[in-house]
Amino acid sequence: MDPFHCGCSKCEVFWRKLTKNSEPGRLSLASSVRAEELNPLNSDRKKDPLMLKVGDHVLVKGRFKGVIQYVGVPERNLRANMYVGVKLENNCGYDTSGHRFIGCTQGHGTLVKYAEVAPLKQSSIKQKIYGNAMFPSYEHIVKARKLRAQRSTNPFAICN
């Protein structure tokens, strides 16, 4: 039983009216999920894949690297400006005046205007691994993987 749903007649009437016009199971979703679905920015993200979203790696003011933790309008902001909350890799000494906008250690987070953030291009070139001294059976595993790949391409190959 839901702890917020008591069995009194007033609550029963309230819940019946509330759930009559909503989708079934909608109230069982977390408020953050409902807010994410109703956020108009999400429809924009579907149209423009380059739009920044939570989890993207960015460069703040052209100097500081970090990961986006929040995109939206802060509740205390009277003007509807878009802001980005970024968890910075290094302590940059930003003063938040005692306000905590995103969960990170002091000096490692900042809230900046959307225009002050640029996406970082992820490196598409990956370094090849040429051996691993920490893992002594590395060569054996590489050989086994090559053999498995050969077998998957030609199941009738004779094993050596």
C-alpha cells in the first residue's frame, strides 16, 4: 500500500478524481521521470542531436573540462535563461555563495549560461594495446580470441 494514500473517504475521492483523467500508472512514476517527459527541451533534443544533455563532456568558458549534471532554468532565476550545471574535473575555485546546485565537492562545480559551454569532441582514435605486463596471460587471451574469430567466420576450420 502506498504510504501517501490513506483509506479515508476524503483521500479516496481525491485520488479517484486525480487518477480519472491521467494515464494509468502515471502517478507511480518518479517525479523526476514525469518532469523529464514534460520538459520541452527533450523534444528539442530529438530534433537537434547536437544540443547538450546530462552526461555530455564539455569545455566551460574555453578553459575548464567537465561533465554536465544539470540543464535547465534554476528555480531562483526570475528570467528564463538556460543554464548548465557542470561538474569540473579540477578545482577551479568558483564561489557559489553557499548555494549547492549540483552534487559535487566544493570548487568542482559551476552553474554557467548555456552559451558559455561548448561540447568536447570525443577522440575517435583509440590507442592499440601492445601488451599488458600487469596481466601475464594476455598473449594467451589474444591468441584465443583470434582463434575464436576464425572459428566464427569458418565453422568448418580445422583446429591446430
